[in-house]
Amino acid sequence: MLTVYSSDHRLHRGVELKDGAITESFENPLRAETVLAQVRAAGLGDVIAPKSFDRARYAAAHSTRYVDFLAGAWDEW
């Protein structure tokens, strides 16, 4: 198995709305570290850094509308 990992996940401690209250997101830095440790402990394969791709690469697989949405989704959130 190939695992894609970046320590940049530590920069994002998100929140989510659950049962009418704002709470720490389930997907958080500690969970990512726990998953990575288990992947390594089990010897499931290589761990590599994510790659950046230009817009054309994404547009080859997705509609322009979706690529446009992803380009601005974080800023709009």
C-alpha cells in the first residue's frame, strides 16, 4: 500500500458541527499521526510526500466547474 502523508496536516485543527454544537473535527492532527504510526508499525508499504499538480492535470479528470470550486473552496469556507 502506498500512503501519502505530509506534516502540514498539523497546521489544521478544524471544527465541525455535531449534534448542534461546534466540536473538534474527527479528522484531526492526532488521528493522522495515529494512522501513520499504525501504517508504519504494520509495514503496509512506503510513505511518500504529496505531489503538486498543475490545473490541467486536475481538469483532465474533473469538470472545469469542479476544479473551479476546489480552487476557491477553502477561502470561501
